[in-house]
Amino acid sequence: MQNETAIRMAIFHWLKSWEPWNGGIFSGSELNNGIQIDDRRITLKGQTGIWFPQGFSVPLSITTSNKGPYQLDDIGDDGLVTYAYRGTDPDHRDNRGLRDAMRTRTPLVYFKEVQNHKYQAIWPVIIIDDFPGQLCVRAAIDPAYRDLRPGTQFGDIDVSPLDVRRYAWGQTRHRLHQNAFREMVVSAYDDRCAICRLNHPELLDAAHIIPDSDERGTPVIPNGLSLCKIHHAAYDKNILGIDPEYRVHIREDILLERDGPMLKHGIQELDGSSLILPKRVAERPDRERLEVRFTEFRSA
Ligand SMILES: [Zn+2]
């Protein structure tokens, strides 16, 4: 069995390898199932917020759920996250673990629930302040702990300056919002593409009806559409449009093209079809926003 530091680094490596595929979002069951390292299976998060795998002296992860009692946990304007102790006893083993992580500058993973048992992995996070009187610690994401060589001692790493840590949290917060929007929209459509019904979440995006660069382009479900990668790109490029009556239109010049099965079945034959809508009326696409966007499609 490898030592605690090597296992922790292997877990960071595993999280990193998934980022391009899932944006760092994991289901609760994936995290509970964990990963196999040599002859051990390591669970990545615990039932309570502060998690020590068997034999670990310092916690591996901290978790916040949307519904949990730990309302204090959040990312502040100073770019630091406040994480509440477990319970009210500063000497509880879990709370001492947070202090040990601070003392040894051991990086942790912060799992933040973004939607129904889906968690954003935020790492590497180091504990930088302890407030026993307020029953909480303060943590920073520190990129200096991201790419570590085997044999590295955590205590030997220079903590990044404050502005670097603030910038890292700013980036993370942005990603958190985008991922939360994606999870909300895709689940409103029961993990299907609104145009072709494709039921593979790993191939689905949340498309904005009004882009987020526009002030009306807010990240709310009625400004979103769950679309597969092809239909998302086709919508963004005005190859297809959606009118306020939820009908799909394919651009005229595209309808005249001749090509393989993707163009024929995946695009041209969808002309005039109806959008698949969320069951809840409040989650359906906003007709006014569709209208604005459809006008733009018409003039393309
Ligand atoms: Zn599709």
C-alpha cells in the first residue's frame, strides 16, 4: 500500500484526468465508489463533510451539500471560502483534522454540490486560517499544489501570493456558475437533446438562447436549451433556428446541400419538427428570448 501523500497525489491526478470530460463534476455515487489504487479502493467523500479515508491522518476532502445545515460555507468576495466545522466542538476529530491540514499545508479537495447529488471538485484547496470562536476555517485554492512531482513534501511548497489565489478562486467561481447552469438545464430536459432526443448526458450542453455576453443572457433555465454538441453548435452558428412556437427551422441554403447521413438525418430532416420541452412549464424556453434570437437567425 502506498503512503498517504502518494495516494492523495494519485487522486489529484485522477480528478485532473476527468476535467476535460466532465468539467470536474461528479455524481455522489461516483465519489462514494471512489477509485482503485493498488489493492485499495479509496472513497473520495464521506457521509459527513470532512472525510478521512481509512488510515489517513489528514482529511482528503471537504464537502458541502445544497441542503445541508452548513449555510456558512461559501466563497467570499475576497476569494476565500469559509468552511464550517463539524458541530460545535472545536476539538472534534474532524475539526482537528482541518487544523492538521493547515499546519502541514496539506492540500484537500473541496466538493461543492451544484445540483441534485452532483458535485463540483475544487482542488487543490489549502486551509489558511482557523477561527475556533466562529467554528469555521478559511480556505484558498492554490495552483502551486496542482502539478506535484512524486516525493514532494507539501510543507516545502511555497504558498502562492494572495493575488494568484484570488484569481484562481475567481476562475473557479465562474466555472462553478457555468457548470451549475449546465446541470440545471440538462436535468430539466431529463438528460435529452431538445431537438433530437439524444439521451447521453456526456454529449449534451446547456446552450444559451441569449448569449451570456448580453445582459439579458442570464444563466436561468428559461434562457437555456439542452442540446447535443452538434445541435448546440448548429444553433450558435445559425444553421438552425427555433421560433417562439418551439419549432425547429433549418437555414434554407443548408436544406439545399447534399451530403452524408449526418446532414440528411441529423439536420435537414429536423426542419419543421417540434422541440422536446421540460415537463414543468416554468422551465420551458422563454418565448420572448426565442423571438429575439429567431430574428437574428432569420437575418443570417
Ligand atoms: Zn441533438
